Amino acid sequence: MGENWPLLIAAAVSASALGITAAVIAFKAGKPGVGALFVLYVLGTNILPPLAAQPDQSAELQWAEQLTNSVVQFCFLLGALWLREYLPTKAKAGQEAGVLK
């Protein structure tokens, strides 16, 4: 497991940065529920590396890892779907400005 630590740390830091950025956007947009989804995503993402680093992987621990990962990814999905609707795309912004018909 020692050689995988740098990758686990990089993945956790990157996912945390993404989740924190998305949470800030959601909170600034006045959507605290969506921001909470991203906060759960960040917390869950940071719980996973220590679980994966356990030397003796029991069936219960593996189930806990998979359930945590599923919940974390579902929180991210729901939050990302909302952000997709909230953030203007170039085409949507052009239609609103009357540029595209």
C-alpha cells in the first residue's frame, strides 16, 4: 500500500478541491441544500482513503467502503445536475441575450 499513498493523497486533494469549489458556488447561489451535498461529497471522499488503507479487508469493511462510495458519488451526481441547470452555457447565454434564435 505504501507506493499507492501518493496517488490516494492526490486523488483526495483533487476531489476535495472540486467539491469545495462546487459547494462555494452552490452556497453563493443561495442553494444551501446543494452546497450540503457537496460538503457530504468532500467528507465522504476523505473518509475513503483511510478505509482503503486498512491491511485486513473484511467483508464488512469492503461493504462500508462501497456504500460510502455510492452515497458520495450520488451526492456529487445530484449536485452536479443542479449546477448544470444553474450555470449558464454559452448557447443558453446567447439565447437570453437575443444572439441565437
